[in-house]
Amino acid sequence: MRVFVTGGTGHSGSYIIPELIAAGHEVTGLARSDTAAAALSALGAKVRRGDLQDLDGLKEAAADSDGVIHVAHRQDLLPSGGIDAVAAAEIPIMLAYGEALAGTGKPLVAAGSIGSPGTGRDLGRPATEEDPALPVGEEHKGTLRARNVVETAVIGLAERGVRSSVVRIANIAHDTTDRAGFLPTLIALAKDKGVAGYPGDGTNLWNAVHARDLASLFRLALEKGPAGKYWHAVEDGGIPFREIAEAIGSRLSLPAVSVPLDELMLPGYFGFLANVVNRSYPTSNLVTRRTLGWAPAQPSLLADLDNGHYFPAG
């Protein structure tokens, strides 16, 4: 297949492109700079110059391809509008893809979030792929609402003859090249505070996936995923937050300590992460495994922490 990929030089994309090429696909990546173009070429992809604001260019690229994988985001909007603005900017992009691919049956696989179905709320069970991007009430404003609208737009393209699907990415995507994700942030906090913190009793569950396994899921969704489906890129479906903190503390020779829940929103240990670290995100990947034959083969989160690459000597 001739596959158009956005976000190909990012954390996920830099694994997705080699995965696609190894499977025999021809990949063209979107690049807005000379640096990005060089990085794409180094990965083995062809280069299409442009950016996410050029909707006509995106439509042309999608129409010229046999399928699209979209993992890019308007990160330039973060300073002025926050993550809500980044998510909202994806709507016209998805509609542009819809115009280009309508009636073709070609695949569009877009990145989503495990948190977007509202799994931060107590569902009383693990979130599944059958859970839609739920409407969000006044008590859950902001990012969750914007993310849900994006995912709903992608899934809705299935009714227009697009083989669209969403890969919901785990809260933590880990690998040897992870330098700015959730784990490095927690490790930096522990170094700064002298302790590895966890919220309350630390029994709230977080999920994770290795970036290489994430890449293989994007490829499988592109190749054979039915239209209008959600896929869960989750290997570890529910790790107690305390165990993550203990693993970090062990590698840094620091104690793991509880941060009382009533102190989370105060200036202190978790800072800007305070409103998310105490939530629980148990998640199932059963439908993804059964339907696509996805079989994660890389180290689990705790095993990856034990590998030591998150804790370079010196």
C-alpha cells in the first residue's frame, strides 16, 4: 500500500514508519521543515512538504494514497490555547480526510486516547473497545470533551465509505527513545523531590504499551481493520500507580511515598499532573487482540523500567 503518514518524526510515528516499510508498504511522510524531511528520509519514507494547516494539501495527499495514518497534532497551539485547542484543530483535518476518501473504502487510522471514553470516571469495569467516545457533562469539561469530538468525527466517516478507525493509545507509551513522556516526567519529579510519589493509597490503575507494539497495531488497523472501530493499544491494562512509583524509587534509591489526596490540587509534588494522577484507567484489549490478531511482544512497563535505559548512568 501507498501510505500517507502525519507525525512521522514524533515518538509514535518514528516507530510506525519502519513498521510499515518492513511490512512492504511505501510510506510518504508529511514534513514542515528541512529537519523533519531529513528525519523522514532517514527512516526510509518519501517526503511531502507541508503542514497541518494546509487542508487542501492534506486532501491531495490522502487522495493520492491507498491509506492514511494520522498521529500528528498542532503542538504549536499549546502555548496559547492548551491541549483543548490542539484537539479542536483536528476536526477540520479529519473532515478534509473525509472529503478525500469518501466512497473509496480506503483506511484512515487516527490516534486517540484511552482517557477519551471517559475511563477516568468509575465505570465499574475495564474500558473496552465497544465503549464509544461518551458525551461529557458539565463536570467533565475541556480536554475530554474535545478529544471525544475528534474520535466521534473519525468514526463517523465510516458512514461515508471510509474504512476509518481510532487507535486509542495507552496513558504511558514507553521505549528506549522516550525522553519527554509520562515516565520521564515522573522520574524527574522523583529526582527533584527526593521521593517517588503516588496519590493516596496508590491503588488507582494506569495502563501502558511499548511503542513498538503500538506501531504494529497501527499497521494491523491499516491493513485489515473494519470500518468504524476503536482499537486499544494497551499491553498492561491496569498497573497500580504505587507499583510504578516503587519501581522508579527502587532504580533511584529513593523511597516511594503517598501524597494525600486532599493535597493533590495544592502546589506541591505533582504540579500540573495533579488533576490526572489520581484517576483510574483499567482497560481491556480483548477485542483488539481477537479481531486484528495483535499480540504485544515487547517488554511490559515494569520490565522496561528494570532494563535501565530510563536511568542512564551519571
